[in-house]
Amino acid sequence: MHFLRILPALVLLLSAGAVLAEDHSGKPKQAMFKTQAEAEAAAPGFGCKGAHRMGDMWMVCFSHGDAGHQGGH
């Protein structure tokens, strides 16, 4: 049910372009991609493997809980 509460914000972020996460240096890094291959390639930067579908986009890691950092995506 948590997903239903954040769905409007997620839709807004997706409509603005790529969703970004912040790395340890404070620089934003992209967490969502148009293709599965792009998300899978970026996953090691989040401390995980794989990708999962989020609507029409692909997000790094097999699931949200897989990201190896705080304040992930």
C-alpha cells in the first residue's frame, strides 16, 4: 500500500525525465532508464544487480530493497 501513496509523486518525477538518486559525493546519479539493459548496467553503482520495471521505465536493482546505500531510489 505504500506504493499507492507515492504513486502520484513517482508519476510526476517520471514525467519530468529520468529519476535521479544522490551518491555519497552529493552528485545525482540516474536510477531509472528507458531500457532494461541501461538499468542493469547502472546497477553496480547502486551496489546491486539487475533491474525491475516501474511503469514504462526500468529501475536499477532486482527490487527496491536491493540498493546498497541509504536514501536510494
